[in-house]
Amino acid sequence: MTLPIFLTARWENLIMANYEVSPDILKKYLPAHTELDEWNGRHYVSLVGFMFLDTKVLGLKIPFHVNFEEVNLRFYVRYKDERFSPTWKRGVVFIREIVPKHMIAFVANSLYGEKYLALPMKNQKTQTEDMLSVEYLWKFDNQWNSIKVNAQNLPQSLQEGSEEQFITEHYWGYTQQANNQTSEYQVEHPSWEVYPTLSHEITCNFAALYGKEFEQLTSQPPTSVFLAKGSEISVRQGRKLSDLPKK
């Protein structure tokens, strides 16, 4: 059964900084009925910054909540829904999502069990015929954190089986809720193009923002960093997974 569309928007200029971590770090965040997903035996968390543009909820634009930045830390899971398909659904779980709008954080946390935090944010973008520079900044504890990429302004299609394809093509979201419940929602978008990355800069207090277990990422170089062009997206209304015992 296809659920109705809840939200539409355009996600643009997604910076994705990807860190290999031990699966043991992620297990306590793993929603019931899902399991960790991996690429070539590696488990990743990704620090992702992007623009949320032309946002509509149930087809309506909410004043002052149409265009804004988001930065999140996420990891990758999969879920086999035997009732509808024998294949795996590949999805993401968010450790925390940062936005500059308090109302978005309040609604997402109160109604959907998400882990949003509202902070001062800003973005910078410089584009020429040959170069593209994108930066997202968020202020926490009176310090600015940031993620920045300099890239060639030459978007390219994803290569089949590549790390970039693994990171970008997880089309489901899973959220751990009370009483061993898990909510699931679908995100629809075409395959994204990526810009060849020339350099990157990351300043982030991972321990303060995301928890002590992620402290190592402050000094650990990411395995990869890339910039995805983005596209129009649709988020369908969610549902709860069947209340089965967690494995």
C-alpha cells in the first residue's frame, strides 16, 4: 500500500562527510526490526549538510519555514518487510538533526519522535563556471561548527556499486520510538549527480553535539567527502512496523 505524500521540497547541494565506525557504537541507536547496513564490510556515519528549499507540508507553504539549512548525523540500516516484498528496504537512522527553526524541531520531536535541535545556522555558496564552493555553519555553545566543500562545477552520474551510490541511495527513514516501536517513512527522489570534490574543511564538536561515543570523529579524517547536486524530493506519511520482539 502506497501512503500519501506528507512533505515535498527540493534538497540542494548536499555535503556528505562519511566516517567508518565500529558497529558496536551504533547498536544502541538501532531501531527495532532493523539491522545495520554496510558497504564492502564497512559501517558508516555521515555528517550531512544541505539546503531545504520550497518546502510544502500537505501541499501548503508554511510562512518563514520554506527555505532553511539542515545538518544531520546519520547511519545506515536495512529492513526486510516480508508482508510486501522479499527484498531489503535500505534506510537511514538519524542520531540528531539540526535546523534553524524552533517550530520544525518542536513538531518533529513531539509528533514523530525525531531528534531535532534548533540552532543558529547559515550557509555560504560561491559558484563560477568551473568551481563550486558550499559551506554550512551551525552555532552550538557559542562556537561555530562548519562543513565546507570545494568542488569542480561538473556534476557526474553515480557509478553503479560505488560508495557514493551506497550513501545517497537509502530511500527509507527509520525512527526508534517508545515501547519497542519503530516508525518507517519513504523518501522519493531520482538518483543524484555528484560534483568531483577538490578539498574539504570540517569543524565539529561531535562529542558535545552527538554523544561521547562519537568524540573520535572530531580528529578522525573522513573516509570520503562528496557534494551531491540534489533534486526535488517527496516524503510519504509514515507507519509503525509490526510490534515484533527485537532481535
